[in-house]
Amino acid sequence: MKTLTNVALVLFLVFTIKISFAQSTTNTEPAPAETPKSEPTPTPAPAETAKSEPAPTPAPESSQPISDEALRNASSRLRANVKISGRILDSNKVGLANVVVVLISPSGTVLASTTDNDGNYSFKVAPSQKTYRIIPSKEGFTFSPIDRTFSGLYEDQKQIDFVAAKP
């Protein structure tokens, strides 16, 4: 019987050790430590707010002339589109219909317009500091000038005319 009691005691101890070990491995949170008591921190008294006075307005600068480039840059920010228009004329100064006029934008985009019965064409494009190029084309004709370029396009371009001739 003593042996049975010893076995029971050993089993009890093993079981108890297993349970306490299992609890210690599953509970990984440390026991909370007591926070030491400290003296309360005094709250600073609110600082007096200074009476706010309006900020002084800067004096206007002397009137200096604005450069053309500055004006163009300001203009390009204000305008959404610039219109390029003109006519394709024959040697007798009569408008030539059905001429394809190609516009190449600074980004390489190609736009095309066909002249009306009076030889008129037009494009609406975004203002740009870079170069636009216009080239007319119609089978059986040569054009003078061959093309036109516009650098720093900020304003409408009117009467951009070409003269067509039969070779």
C-alpha cells in the first residue's frame, strides 16, 4: 500500500508540475509591477495672451517694368487655349479648298485640319513655351513657305497664310 501511495504522490506531483509548467508557458505576460508613487507635477499657469495687433501691410514695391517673358508666363497660366488660324491661297490669291493642314505639338501629337471652300483653317491649342509646327499638304501642289513654326506660343496667331503652286 505504501508503494501505491508513493506512486499516487509521484503522479500527483508530476501532474501538478505539468499544469504549472503549461500555465507558465501559455501565460507570457509578465505580472504587473507596482507603479512607484511620485509627487504630482505642478501644472504651469496659463501664459498671458498678448493682444494681437494686425500685421503691418508691406509697402508697395517701386514700380519696376515687368519683362515680356514674365508677362507671357502669366498669360499662359491665364489662357486655356490659343487659336492658330490662316488661309491657303493659290497663286491668284484665291482660297484653296480641301488642303490638309497638319499641326505638330511640342509633345509630338499630330492634329489635322482641312481647309474650307475659302481656304480657311484653324486650330485651338494649349499655350506653350515650346515649338508648334504647321505644314500644309495637297497632292499636286507645293507650298510657300514649306512650314511655319511658333516658339513660345502665348497669343492667338492670325493670318498664318500659305501660297500653293502647281509645280
